[in-house]
Amino acid sequence: MAQDASSGSTAGIVAGGNPFDYSSSAPYTLFLFQAVFIILICQALHYPLSKLRQPRVIAEVIGGIVLGPSVLGRIPNFTQTCFPSSSIPGLTLLANIGIILFLFILGLEVDLSFMKKHLTAALSVGLINMAIPFALGCGIARGIYNDYVLEGDDSESNDPVKFTTYMVFIAVAMCITAFPVLARILTELNLIGDRVGTIVLAAGIMNDLTGWILLALVVSLANATKSVNTVYILLLAVGWFLFLYFLVKKVMYFLLRRFTNDLSTGEPSQISILFILLLVFTSSWFTDIIGVHPIFGAFMAGVIVPRDNGYVIKITEKLEDLVHIVLIPIYFAIAGLNVNLGLLNRGLDWAYIVGIILLAMFGKIVGGLFAAKLNKLLWRESLAVGILMSCKGIVEIVVLNVGLSSGIISQRVYSMFVVMALITTLSTTPLTIWVYPISYRTKLEKYLKKEITWDGKSLVTEGHDDEHDDSLSLLTETKSLEGKNIESLGNFRITKLIILMKNIESISHIMPLLHDITTSSELENNYPIDVKAIQLREFTSRTSHLLEASSHTVEEDSNVPLDLEQSNVSLLVIMKMFNDLMGNHFSSKSILSSFRNHVFSINDQVSEVSNLLIASMKIPIFKDRHIYSEVNSQVDSSDALLVKRLFSSSKCHFGVLMYNDMNRGTYEDREDAHFISAERTRPFFTVKSANIVLNQDNLLCSSDLLALHVVYKLAFNLTEINVYIISSSKSTGFAKQIECLLSEKEDVKLSINLKKDFNELEECIVKSKLSHEKELFVVANNIAKENDDRLFSEEVVRLLDISLTQGFNVLALRAAN
């Protein structure tokens, strides 16, 4: 039969060969189908579950169960056709290679220096959080052992496993925490930098290390024929880790520094990857032959890899796609083939399932709750720690597979604990959001900064002089300017300029604005402004992103760190060089965040309400020149949706620079417009002129005043300022106030134009100059923050409409609440 299959496979389906017939001489034929089938099932399940903010491991575990005897296996001949028993050894081999590489990557995630930095939290939360469910696991293990081992209906051998071994394994399965899943949930919920996240990360590392040590003990107990052999196995395992940590690690450092430039650049060379992979397989082989399990050796190898300049991140980037997309789903498919929910056909089985779920969650939550309280967290913070520590995920499945392959547990008990792992992991994210929502975190942040009392009453009521209070009130209230001295706007201060960077295309448009608004002089009101650049990057499910998000290597200070310069955040390096030349006080931050957390992550970088956050977007081009309805329909795009959310939810003043690339004409066009002769005497990084459009009929809101103050600041460093006031009355009293405000610098060329409507404004702009290149128009984005789906107000969109033909940029501003 095998020979026929082989010949059929060689000849192909054209000659009548059956591609589902397994052939030992051509095993890849069936394997390729199995791999594609498994990957597609897992991806199909992951998409809807990701909308529920569930980690990928949930889809992979469920995918394995679907492929097993519980679901698709019930279809007649499905398993025999798609997963014949003769093909399982090949799949198992590849799955084990995948899990070895995965445990190596998991070892790369374990940052011992981070654990040492938070040693108190790691020891108290990590160990107490394990001790309580471990004790509860020991208790329920007696009942499971009596009902499923001593009765003999699940026993696969005449020599049942010893109760001590069985008890320790059940206890480990109950108390372990899946660190990789935990870290992904923390990143997804934007808790990495939170007090809860810091404690959970430190405790998770400790929990992980302790759990693997206990599992190694269980495996050695199961494999040892004599009690004394267990001691020898453990001593060999500990000795091997000490050998790796104190000798091999130092040799690795020496070789990488002496013969490569890897640790300086953070980029591993091919020879370094070869050496590290050989170390992984050698360590796995050694731990296997001493009687533990190859995954422990891979984990040890990952722990000792250098972490200089994000070295482990780059190693992970080279391995993770193959491991997570191909090999891990195959591992879970093999695991799923061993899950048979049909065996759980008794009330006793489901009673135990409910029992182990309740005990596992109760033990982890209570243990985390009280341990976190010992670290002086509040009750809801402590409860969130306990809930987060209760997630199981992929580590639990690995532990259960080790127990099943070692003969410690039966297929029925294995299936029961897989259900427990699924339920606890599924419930982690929604329970955390419920217990520790963003609203509570925001309130807690203000409370810890002593800005409010716990009842929400403001504590920031003293310590401001009258002048400062008056200037602040201008930008927090809507006021009529009839009879109001608008010159008091000069007392207001933008305390920090925060630039949101997403792509290099916008940097040439941001630099002129940055140059002119931050340049200070000897004039009193031409004050300097600190600059902070934020690079916002999309967080994915990649382990390398997880490592980067949780490693805290990108520090926030006045200088861009060395590891930042060697990484893919070159935008921040460019901004640092530019601000150094300008003499600005500069800081930077590279943020990895999921899209739904972008606004929250950005607001974390805002120090006070008087900061000015500026994003940038390219002005959309449409066939129809009149783009009012179309530009507001672009809220579905990610950049526009982020801008809309920032307009409504930013903790400080916010503006978006809409830049125009339509002004890049030919040499002849620029010569005709006298471009060259006009620009030779001007600095390269500067705005040609600043223009402000006010459309409030002498009744300005806080956003108009913010726009006016920005132009006031620009006026100190420009030679031309144009003010366009749209007013049906064309009152000159308001114009005189603006003239008084903007004329503080004597050599500025100021033009104030009163127009009835936007049509008259457009006619004025078009006729005023042949070219508006490098000009900036500033306008307030006066839209309601509540129940308004528009991105821009009508005034902003009309101005964008004009810019499409005139080539100027538009800065739309909105003041904070």
C-alpha cells in the first residue's frame, strides 16, 4: 500500500494518485496540506476573537480542538484521511521543534534585570500568587487521583503514577501563569507603564521561572525509576543552568564583542544566529538526555542571551514569524488531537471542571490581591493584579502536553484542564477591563499626582498669580471680545510643543513651523518652548514588539538614547539633530501601541493642559475640488480617525498640520512666480508668512484665541502676517485690538482684511499673490466635541478646499477643555 501511494504521489493526481495517502518516501505531500489546513483554521478563528481583544493563543487552542476528535473528528473518516496515524510522528517532530524555538523566545522575554529592579514585588506577588493555588491544587489532586487513577478506567498502564508526582503536577497546572500571554494583554490594555503592569510583569517573570522549575521536578519524578535518581536529575539540570549562566554567557559576550559588532549595533549577524541556534539545540538535547525535557534547555538558552541595544528583539524578529505562524499552530493541532470532549460524558467530569476553574481563579486572584496590597496598591489595583495573574494560555498547554506525554495524566484529565486553561484565559481581558477601566485609571493618576481628592474635587486651586489665571481663563472659556483687551493673550504660555511623528513625509512640513514657533529672542514675550517628539508605532502580536514595549529601553530624557539611534526610530534622530541645531530643550519617546490605545498612550505623554500637541496629515485629493463632505467622510481612515479622537479627547491643546504637496511645480513655474529671487535671502527652515482666519463675528471661542496666540508667537520670527476676519458687520474695533497684539515686533508686515463670507475670502486669497507656497494658514476647528461625527468644521474644510489650488498648508487648532 505504501509503495502504491509512493508511486501515485510521484505520478501525481493526473495518474490517479491520492494526495491524502501517506507515503514515507514523500511525507511532505500530506504534510503541506495539513500545514495549510491548520494555519487557515487558526487564522479564521483568530479574526473574530481579536475583535473581542482575545490573544492569538485562544484561537490556536480552539483550532486544535476543532481539528481533533471533539469537532471535525466526528465526521466519518476525517481523521483517517486528513491526519492518519502514520503522519502524526512527522507532525509531532515539527511541532516539538516549534515548541523548542518558542520556549527559547520565551526565555528571551525573561528580563532578569527587570525582576531584580522590582525584586520585592516579584518575590511577594510572584510567590504568594503561586502558593495559594498550588495548595488548592494539592487538595483537589487527591480527589482527581482517586477518581481517575486508582479506579483504573483512565489508567493506561498497570503501574499508575505515584500520588506525590501526580499531586505536584496538578498543583503546578493550577498555579502557573502564562507570561507571554500576560505581557500581550498588558500591552493591549496599555498597562505596561502602569503600577499594576510593573508589578504584574515582575511577578510574572518570577512565576514563570518558579513554574518551570517545579515542572522540571515533576518530570524528573515521573522519569526516575528510583527516588535518588530524581535528586541526580535535578542536580544535573541546575548544574547545566549554572554552567550556561556563568560560563557560556561570558564566553558569548566575549565572542560577540571580540569578533563581531553585534552588541554595538544590536543587529545579530548570520554567524551569531548560527551559534545561538546551535546553543539552543545543544541545551535542549542535554536536558532531554538527563531526563527532564528539551524545552527546559531551550528556555535556559534564551535567558542567557545578551540584551544590549535590543539584541534579543532583533533575534526574535528573525525567528518569530516562522515559529508563530507555522510551527506553533501545528503544535496546537497535535495538542488538539489529544483533546476529546466526548470523554467528558459524566456529571463527575464537569463537576471537576467547574471545581478546578473556580479554585484556579480563586487562588490566583486572592493570592494576587493580598500580595499586591502588601505592595501598597489600592483595592481595585490589587484585584486587577490577581485577575491578570490568573491567565494560563500557551504555557498551560505546554505543561499539560508534557504531563500527557510523560504519562502523568490521562486524556480525560488532559481535556478537563485544557477547558480550564481556555476559560481562565478568555476571562482575563474582560474582567480586567471591568475591574480596572480607563476612567478609574485616569482618576487614580490624578489622585496620585495630588491634583484631585478621591471624591473628584480639584486640589489645584492655589499658587497661580492673577495674570496667569487671567490668561488661562481666555483659553478655557468662550468670551465676547467686545470691550475686552485682547493684548492679554501675550501673557499666555505654551509650556511644551509635542510633535506626533508617524512618517517621514511630513517632517519637511513640520520643521519650518517648529523653527518659527520655538525660536526665542530678547523680547520678553518671545519665550522659548520645550519640544517633545513622539513616534507612534502600531503594536502587533509580534513577540519582538512585545519585548520592545515591555523592555523599557527607550527612555524619556533630553537625549535620544544610543539604542534609539540604532533602531528603526530614525524620525526621532532627525528631530533631535534639528532641535540641537535650534538650541531647543528636546526629549523624545517611541511608543508601541495598538490603535485603540493610541489616544490613551499619547495623553500619557502630556504633562499639563497648556501643552500643544501637533499631528500632521496630507490634505486629501479628490476629483471634485469641493471636498467639504468628502474630507469629513475620511474619518474611516486610520490617520483621520486618530486625529478626530485627539480633537475630542486630547488632554491638552491640539492641532493638526494639513500639508499640501500640490505646490511642487516645475522649475519654469517657480521662476514665473519669482520663487527663486524671493527665497534666496530667507532661511531654509521657515514659514513664508503666517495667516489667520477668524470667523466668529467678534465672538471668539477658546480655540480662536489659541489660534491667535500661535500666530502671535510666529509673528516674532516672521516678516509677514495676514489676518482675515469674516464678519457681517465688518467692525474695526476688533481689528484694532489684533493690530495692537501682533505689532509688538516693529518690523513685521501686518495686513488685516475684513470679509463678509468665505467666497469673498477665497477671492481675496487667490488675487493676492501668484504663489502661496510655504505659507501657513491658521484656523480654529470649532466643532462640538459631543455628538459630532465631523473631522473638521465647515471653515476648516473650505480653507482646505482653497489650499488645493493655492498650495498653502493649514494648521487647524482646538483648545483643551
